[in-house]
Amino acid sequence: MLHLKSESQARWLRQVDENLDEILIDHAHCEHKAAATAMSLLGAYVDCEELTREMAVIIAEELEHFQMVLDLLKRRGIAFRKIRPGDYGRRLNMLVRSNEPDRAVDRLLIAGLIEARSCERFKLLKDHIQDVELADFYGSLFESEARHHSSYVRLARRFQDLERVKARLEELALAEAAIIETGHPLPRMHS
């Protein structure tokens, strides 16, 4: 269902255990970036009514998640602040082809893979974290991330036929798995 080609490694859960506050701050930034990505896609492909309507829903949900994480940080006395981003998103976005409709397909599929990885990580957090509030919080986000992933993959088929989308999704999923395998020294949601 999620089209991921790898599972998160124990290394990431160690980063979570050792740097939970920073993971939570990064999560807020990720929700903001997810809303910004959906807004950018809406603006770029405004001629596709199905996409614009779907992006409007995703934007609202991502901004709601952003607010939820900000509230969580405040309750825990953690200041939301700017932090250096990891390189996961940048490395994935370097794979976007420049000509349309390939560009649209790549942007949508990469957004879908990021949502899929978030979904997988939220489930890991739900099962791993001993803090009941956080475990419940991450469990509550799982379903919407999975739905966003499915929406992005489905919308890519508005720009190219199913076989080409499936082939490109396979290529991008393998590249995403390699990026996750490499990891990042900074504790981030996608490190």
C-alpha cells in the first residue's frame, strides 16, 4: 500500500530516543513543508480540477497537523524554533525531471513517498514511544498520512498512464530507500 522499498532502521529509533525534542520540532517543520508542497502543486497544476480540490483538502489537513504539533510542543515546554533541515527532501527533489508531464508525475510521486515514509515512521513512534500522549498522537496521524500518499499516487495518473506511473514510482521508491539507508546524522523525522 505505501510503496516503500525499505523499513526504517533501528538507528532512527535511537535518534528518537536521544533527541525526542528535536524530532518533535522537526515534525512541526515537516507539517509546514507538506502544506507548502500541496500549495505549490495546486498553483502549478490549477487546470486539473481534481488535483486542486484534493490539494485544498491536504493543505487544510497539513496545517491542522502543524497546529497540533505546535500545541504539543507548547504543552511540553519545548520552544518551536528554526532548525537545520536534513537532506531527505532535497535529495528526493533533485530527482524531479524538468519537462512536463514528467515533472508533475515526479512531484506528485515524491510527495506521496514522503507521506508514506511519514506514515511508516508514525506507526514506529506509536509502537516505540512509552509516552502515552505521544503514542496516541502518532497513532492518530497514521491514517491521514496513508490517505495523502494514496491521493498523490492516484493524481499522478492524471498526467500519465498507469504503467508509466507505476514504473516511475518503482524507480523513485528505490531511490528513496537508498536515501533512508544512508540516513543523516541530524535527528529528523526523515533522517
